[in-house]
Amino acid sequence: MRPIEEALKVVLESIRVLGTERVPLQDSDGRILAEDIYSRIYLPPWDNSAMDGYALKWEEIREASQDRPVRLRITDEVRAGAMPSKSVHSGEAIRIMTGAPVPEGTDTVVRVEDTKSEGDGVSIFRSGKKGENIRKKGENVRRGDTVLKTGTSIGPGQLGAMAMVGKSIVTVYRRPTVMVMSTGDELADLDEEITENKIPNSNSYAVASQVIEAGGIPHILGIARDTRESLREKIGQGLAGDMLLVSGGVSAGEYDFVKDILKEYGIDMKFWSVGIKPGHPLAFGLVGGRPIFGLPGNPVSTMVTFEVFARPALLKMGGHSSIFRPLVDAVVEEEFHDRPGRTHFVRAVVRYKEGRYLVRSTGTQGSGVLMSMAYANSFMVLPPDKEKVLPGEVVKVQLLGRPVEYGS
Ligand code: AMP
Ligand code: MG
């Protein structure tokens, strides 16, 4: 039985990053950047006004106050979208709108609230500070700056930044294609009737959703029966993708042929047993360089082992520079007993209250109790030697990207 950290290292070392493709900016949301993005421009391109007001030389108004305003002559107006056509000389000011370039000869903008205009003149009631209300050329980004780095996942902020520097076509990593298959004579799929000897196939759907969440494209291959022929056929189909996930049939039972058939396909088996709970019989290997996971069939085991091993593998394959979920410290709310020996991923609900995370388990933790996953937004990660946790104790909690309740 390999410790988790060691098994994860073996997995990640076997993963190669996929190739790239070019997509229009609008289609790059949720994808992973496969190029560094540079700016070819200065933004703002010129010093510009942060306020509606008057552009002037600060020297001329340094004595201005409510009682002794300074009067200047308005010689022009600049709006956003226009360029100034005049420069400012002694005794003059130019009316300016937010975002408009500041005219030559000016160093300060006084906001309109601190002025009063009459005819072609304006009274300035406040000196403020030299340079006030001017946004400097390049304060957002300068020519040659790196805007985003390879491996960044693209969301709203990144999309906006790329639009800002005029990037209309983006090089991103290809999304991994992941073949998802379930095994078991007892399984009935969604379109089948659940008779007394059948249980519903939930793994294919839960795992496909996990694949999407990890940036992959799942292909549900359906159910292979517990015969060599059926497994041979489905696993053969499963080798068409970038990764194959098989659930069930990897323990030591009489009809657990998955490992045998993978051997027929020439698998380079890296391990088949990891010290993780739930999910101890977990097989991992490569067929023709393609990673294959034999996930244990119990629904919670399948999902937990995917989270811990297949998810970071997929993220790496998809070019992500950051492949792990956030891990936070949380205060235990309820006593929880454990059997030592394996790292335990306890399905849990974490919430945020008065400056810290609080955590409790979702209840019964059997590896077949899928409801423990349905209610969870996190895992308490308990090390192999842990026998119990007590209220008030601080434990490590892995967040799952689900909503977290804030407040009381
Ligand atoms: P196995 O790993 O094949 O021994 O399966 C362990 C347990 O997980 C058995 O009780 C199976 O019925 C259950 N199981 C296996 N595959 C699935 C699946 N696709 N959906 C739901 N439960 C499953
Ligand atoms: Mg089975």
C-alpha cells in the first residue's frame, strides 16, 4: 500500500501536457493559456483626467481657497474620445471630461465641484495637490509588460485583460478527452428498469461531471459486464482518449478482471493499492503513454480517488500551472472517530464564521453512502495515524469549489 503523496508523485510524473490550439478570445473562457500575453501598447496611452473638471497649471492656483478663489480664462474643452487642440498658458484653464487626455502645459485637474464657471471664466476654490486627478500614461499596463502567463486559467478578469491589449485570437491547451466506463453485472443504466438484482449506475455520471470540472471532455462509454469479453471490448474503445477511467472491478474478487484485461493491452502498471480511505484498491498505469485509472467501484471511493489523483493529473495534462484545490485550517465542530492506517478524506461541510472556518462531517461515511458526497463542500483530511478528532481541534480541510456559508 503506497502512501498518498508517493502515489500522487508517480501519477504526476507520468503525465504529459497536451498540445495547443487557437481559439477566438470569446471562446477562451474556462480554458488554459498556452502562451504568455504581452502588451504592445501603453494604457492609458496618455495622461488623462480622472474627473470632470479643469486642467491647469498648479502653480497658478496654489493660493486658491474658498475665500480667495483664483480666476482663470476657459480657452477650450476636451471630451473623452477627443484630443486636446490647444495648450494652456498663464491665466488659462481647459474644461476637461473624465478619460480625456490632459492638454499640454497642464499638470493638475481640479474637479468641477471645487469650481464655479461664469461665461468664459472659472473660479477655482481649492488648490488641492499638484498632479491631482490625473491618471498617468501606462499606469495600467506599459508596452512590453507581461499581462498573463502560460498556464493561467482564463476567467472574466483574464478575458478582460486580453481584450484590453487587443488579443483577439488566443493559444490555449487542448482539453483532455476522457473515456469513462463502469463495470459490473449488477449495474443498470438510467434508461433501464431497476429490478431486484440491480443497482443504478451512478459512477459514470458523477465522474463525467468531475471530468468537466477539471477541464476535460468526458465520453461515457457505458457499462462493461464482469466478463473478459465485455471488458476487452469496452477497454479497447476506451483507449481512444487521452485518459481512461474505469470504475469497479479492481479489487480481489472472483470477477474483478479489469487488471487482467489491462495487462492484455500491455499496461505499464505503476501501482494498484494506495493508503487512502475511502478507495484503497486503486490501480494506475499507462497504455501507450495514456494514463489509465482503475477506480474502486463504491460510489464515494470512485469520487474521492478521482478528486485526489485523476483531477490533478487532468489539470496537469490540460496545461494548468496550479493543479491543487485550496487547503485551509478549520476548527472541528463535532467529535469524529476514525480507524487509523490510511489517510482519510472525510466528507464534510465547512462554513466561515467570525474569522475562521468551522467543519463537521456530513454524517455516515460508508464508501457506498453517496449522500455523504451530495451534501459535502469539502474533505477533512485526516492523516493515517489519526484516531479521533475533538471539538475545537484544528484540522486540514480541502475545499471543493462548492458554496461555503458565511456568517452566523
Ligand atoms: P467493485 O469495485 O466492482 O467491487 O464495486 C464495489 C461496489 O461499488 C459494489 O457494491 C458495486 O455495486 C458498486 N458500484 C460499482 N460500480 C458502480 C457504479 N458504476 N455505480 C454505482 N455503484 C457502483
Ligand atoms: Mg464490480
